[in-house]
Amino acid sequence: MRLVWFRNDLRLADNPALRHGCADEEPVAALFIISPTQWRQHKMAPIRQRFILAQVDMLGRELAALGIPLHLLRVETFAELPQALADLCRELGVSQLYANQAIELDEQRRDHGVTAALAEQEVSCHWLNGCCVLPPGRVLTGGREMFKVFTPFSRAWLKALDEDGFVIHRAPAPRGEPLQWQPLAERAFVDEGLGELTLDPRWPVGEAEALRRLHAFLEQGVLDYGETRDFPALAGTSILSPYLAAGIVSPRQCVAALQQRLGARPQSKAQPGFVWLNELIWREFYRHLLVLIPTLSMNRPFKPETVALPWSWDPDAFAAWCAGRTGYPIVDAAMRCLNATGWMHNRLRMIVASFLTKDLHIHWRLGEDYFMSQLIDGDLAANNGGWQWAAGTGADAAPYFRVFNPTTQGQRFDPQGEFIRTWVTELADVPAAYVHQPHDWLRLKGRQDYPAPMVDHAVARVRAIEMFRDLEKT
């Protein structure tokens, strides 16, 4: 018996672990492990938990139709998992385990424990690359080291992809008579402590939905992506991040679909489609960094010296930021959107992260954790990389000089205030000329229903730059 362990790769197509597990006629079973306590320790958002479990439910039905049973194992923490998995393998008569490689430190330690526990039962473990187009360790400098800077990584990644190529593998063929699948909603042990398994209708699950979104974006939006991607009131992005984070669609499928749409893979900024491809390369870069620098998984900064920065931990200021009550309309609209939908536009992620760290001077770790606790697409590598980029502690050539002005960012990327009015309802009737700085207009109307700005941006910006300059002097 071969056992295929699904993790952040909840798909049938282009799944290396499933493909290798089904490579011959030996019986195959599948596994998904529910770890509620561990999920909470990792700050996994409830909306993401529900999204994943809804996809597992669909995956279980699809596997059953192929004659492959999907076993569910509830194990509260990673520490308990090796023994629980060893017991299941003994019960099922498993001789080989197949899974796609994890890149996060806790998950790697978990998998090392599994390998050791199963070795005692003479069960061999096969760890494959299912989370990246090119696996960590493939893209190297001339000195055979992994990159720490994005631009040379991007060039080397494109060159390596041209050299290696890749193939998209179809879902496996049926392996026997269809099986029955008991829906997760009927299994009390699944939702115990997790709450209702209801899914937000904004985020339907399924590989078909992920591919529909991918192809719709490639047909309608990819050529204009460079011009529209920064405007949150426009439908200018692919909205694929939850599906990539859960592995419902693979990054290889995205690159292959882009190449098919354009007739060739873009190689430079001057070519159509490259701006979106570059976002996929950023995703790869942050994942490779997580493997290169394991301490990134441990709340440590990419630049070790920045651990000495005098960050604030002000709970009241942080709570106002979380609630979207800062007095800066674009920041507040972004945070309220996140709290209501579990998703935030990428330009807005940069704006609110800059505001928390460079205007409020609050530690990026608080923002990173809050995002993970809310985001349906919460992914450690991308989230940590983005927060450290914004905070000036990450992989960036000139970090601390970049301090976003929240007012001018709003004026530039939401010029008519459409996005702001959608989410900050107190400002719904404020004219476009005043919506980014509404306080004088509101005062003239005798209204006090929207907070005054928490800080003076000009003063806060100077303080942020001084924090880093003082650090250089020590």
C-alpha cells in the first residue's frame, strides 16, 4: 500500500506526490491531517481553515470517484503526529509514503520526525517539490549559493527555467470502482473546536474554480496588469492567492497557462505578461529564502542587526490599526476590507504595513501575526517577506528610505475614493476632492463620526528614518 499525504497541495492535477504515488498498480490511499491546535498556534485564520476543509471535502469526493480513499486523521499538534501517522501506516499496511516537501521550519521538523518514526516500520518516505516551479536550491549564484537579493534571483530563475523546462501532469486515471465519501459536515470529529464549516461565498473551492479564475484573468486582465494592479477599486488582479496558498492550483500551472496565452514565456519587463510572471517569481523568492534562512520562521528579521530597532508595542494604537480607526481613509478602508472578507489587495497590504511600522513604529511581528489571523491566503513565506520588506528589516536594497505617505497613496491609487467609500461608510457622502483628507469637510458639517489622524505623517516619517540611522551608528 502506498499513502499520499496531502498538505498545502489540495489538487489532483500537477501534484508530484500523487503522481508518483500512483505510478504503478500498487494500491493507493490518501491522507489529510487536521491539526486544530497547531493551526491556532500558527495563527491560521478561521476563514482559511474553513476554506481548506471545504477543499478537502471536495478532494475527498474526487479521490473517491477515482477509487482512492481519503483518510482523515485529527492530530492536535505536530509533536503527536509522527506516532499517530506510524500507527495509521501500520493499520493500513503502508510501505511507502509520498508527500510534497514543506518549506517552513516547524513543518520540516515535523517531517523529519515522520521520516524517523516510519523508518522504524520500514516505511520509506518520498518528499517531492510541489510548492515551487523550481525547488529551493536549484537557483544559485555563480558561487553556488542561494540568492538573498531579488533582481539577480529573478534573472537566474528565468535562466534555470529555460534550462529545465517543466511538464504539467494530469490527474491520475481511475484506479478501481468508485468509493463512497462521507461529507465532512457529517463527521463530528472534524468540526469539533473549529466552529461551523460554512464557506464564504466569495471563495468557492475546487480546481475547476481556480483554473476558471486563472484563465479568465489571462484572457481579460494580464495584458493590462501592469497598469491596473495597483488600483483596489478595479478588478485588476487574478485573485488567485487563496488557491495558490492552499495548493488548489500550482505555480507551474500558472506559468504554463501564461505561456500558452502569450505563445511564449515573457523574459523582460518590456514584454506583455512579464509583470504578473514577476509576481510569481517574488513568490518563489520568498519561499527559497525561508529554506535558506530558517530563522525567518522564528520571528527573526532577515537583517539581524535590525533586531535592535526600538519598535513600539502600543496595544491601543495597534488595536486602532486592526479595526481601521486610524483616521487615514485608505488605511482604514483596507483594514475593514480585510476584517470583512479575509483578503486584501496587494497595494493596500504595502500601504497598511508601512503605516503600522513607519508611522506608528509598531513591531512588524504584530502586523504579520494579525494578517495571518485574518487572511484566507495566509502563507508564511509571502506574508513574512512582505512585512519585512515594508518594515525595512527584509530582503531589500534600500529599505528605510521607503516610507509610504498614506494620503498620497490613497490619492494616487484610489483617486475618486471609490474603494474608500465602499469600506469606510462614514465617508460615503464625502466629495472626491475631500475624501482622502476628510476631516475639515466633516468638521464644517458638524460631524465627529470619523476619527482624527492618529499621527502626523510628516513627523512620524522623520522618526522612522531616524530609527534606522541611529541603528547604523551603533
